[in-house]
Amino acid sequence: MKKIVFFILTFVVVLSSCKSNDDNVTPTKTNKEYISAKTWILDELSSGGVITIYKKGATTNLYDFSKLELVLKSDGSVTGTDYLGQAIKGGTWAVNSDQTKVIFTNVNIQSLILSGEFTLNKINDTNFDVRGNVSYEGQNIDAIVKLIAK
């Protein structure tokens, strides 16, 4: 009988001393953390998903955006290189409270201006896709902007 009690007590002590693996759970990143952790390059720009204006690697692009790089810093500032290879100066960005929209303010990339709310369609370690109005040479375009991590 003593052996059974000893075995049960030992078993209870061993089980209670085992640590749960819950401590090893990787926390999920916020959309702001995904966005601000990378340098983004343009993969595709289209007007409403109908007319492709630019597709990385395509030879029939209407415009060459291959030099465009965006760095959206965690402090809300925007830097990078425009499509002519010149530094992007000024502008800010933020994510709304429910993390579904990206708000750009006066991000001027030569003739392309990002300003206003953009719906966040996709965000992960390699893709950052938004939809919203882009001003290009004075015309507003319902744009789908697909960026990839550099």
C-alpha cells in the first residue's frame, strides 16, 4: 500500500512540475508591425483591377515604376526612392484603430500622390496590398497597389 501511495504522489508531483508549452507561442504581429518592418517595392499597380499600369518584370508597362521603393517607418514617416530614382521627401502614414486601413498624408512620389484612406487587402511578411484613390498627374484613379518586400 505504501508503494501505491508513493507512486501516486510521485506521479502527481511530476505532472504538476511539467511546464506548459504555452510560453513558446509566437505573438501575432500587428499590421503596423508588418508594414513598418520592410522596404516595399511595387509589384503591381492597376486601375480598379481592370487596367494594369505596371507589373514588375513586364515589358508592356505603361510606366516604369521599377525604381520605386517605400519605407514606411514605425514613427509614421515615409522615405524611399521614387520611380525616377530620387529620394521621397515628406508625407506620413498610419494604420486606423481596427487595422483595416492605411492612411497616407501627402506622400508625393513625383506625379503620383498618395493621400487618404486605403483599404488593406493583404498584409504578411512578403505582401502589402491596398486599394484606394491615387492622384496621378492631376487625375484620381481607383488604384489597387500591390507591394512586395525587398
